[in-house]
Amino acid sequence: MLTRQPSPADLGRNEVHIWQGAVEQTLPSQRSWLSAEETARMERLGTPAARAQFLTGRVILRGVLSRYLGRDPASLEFSFGDYGKPSLEGSTGLEFNLSHSGDEITLALAQSAPVGADVEAWRRLDRLDALAQRCLAPCEYAELERLSSAEKAHGFFRFWVRKEALGKASGRGIVLGLQHCVSSLEGPPLWLDVPADLGTAEDWSLAELPLREGFSAAVTVRAANARFYWGRARIESGGIGFEKLKSLRYSTPDCVLGNAAVDSARYPSR
């Protein structure tokens, strides 16, 4: 059940709030939240599906940020870094990152810490081996090679969303150097190595999201031992409705393909 009382002001400095949404119908009053630049960008998109995805993402982004900041959604202004990463104008201290693929939308928020999110719909990869050799560290590629043919594409997407999330958090995207963003599919998600200019792997926390079959998603933040909280956000007639946030925890350290995101009191979150 969705509620209008998510207590978003409680976002702590070592926490990440993750809001998951889906492409859905918006109201004219919500579409008016977009800036003229956003509206023009949406109208340039070539298909109705792409326009609906963009519009829903912007409405959720503005609607959620407005709750955290106590401001009107239409009043929010954004600036962009050298590689296109958006940030809020003004010294709010609130960091965010938005990603969408297919009909899934992921928004991650952190307080005064770079955060990145990526969601990907699984799709056929005709040259998976060549792509994996180009994007994965040698230890990651060796791990992928140990999987069955049916599992390899899923494993690659799990690696990919982690690397994309770190690239987006850094503000540099894939220029960061994908082979230097190293993790393992075994055990709870964590960074084994990151590019030297991002500090150490221990400076960063990593989470995978419990999405439905056919999607992979990850969020990372520059904060050691951060706690991740996850919930659904949905467009409603009065604005945005929120689920109660749940702590994102992980199952056993020896889980092979993750299935890691469960709400359990038995294991600490990372």
C-alpha cells in the first residue's frame, strides 16, 4: 500500500534512499512540472514509449525531490557536469541519480555523498564474449566464464549495472574505465577495486535491487558501510505516493548469483 508519509527528511548522511517506479500515466498538472528544456527534449524523442519513459522519470524525480526539499516540483532547477551528470542548483546537499530502462525507473538519493544508479532490461547480446572481454576485469571475466550459457547474460548485466552506477556516481560515466571497477557476483555486493582517483574500494558501498525477472539494477555511494533503504514510488492524482521504506539486506555470504536482496533481520546490510 502506498502512503504519503515516507519521512524522507530522515535521510541520514550514511544512508541511501532508493525509489523504484514504473512508466505510467501522468496528469497535465504533473507534466507542467517539467522545464521548457525538458519538454523540448521529450518531444524530440522518436517513439511514444520513449516519451512516456522520459516523462514518468522526470515527474517521479521532481515529485520525490520536492518532498525531500519541501519545495514545489516545478521550482527545481538543475545544472550538469562536464559529462552530463545532473545536480540540483543551490547548496541543498542532496545528491541524486536517476536511471530508466524499459518500464522500470530507479532513483537513488544520498546526503552530501556522490551516488549513482543504473537499471537495465535484459536483452539479447549477440557478441557477449567480446563485450565481456572489453568491459570486465580479468577476474570478473573468469567468473563469468564459470557460469552456464543460460546464466552468462544475466551475470554480465549484473556486472554492467554496477559499473554504470559507479561511473554515474563519479560523474564521468564509462570514461572512468570499466575494467578498473571490480566486483564479484559471489556473496553480498561490494567493490573489490575502484579507479585510484575515487579513493579505495572501502570508501564505497554497493547494493543490488530486488527487481522482477528481466531486469538488473545497482546503486553505489561514496560512503563506507552505507545503509540502503528501498521502496516503490507511484504517480497519484495528488502528487507522488510512497511505500514505506524497507531496509535492503542481503542473504548468505556464499550466495552464488546474488538473489541477494531480501528483507531479513539475520544479516547486516552493506
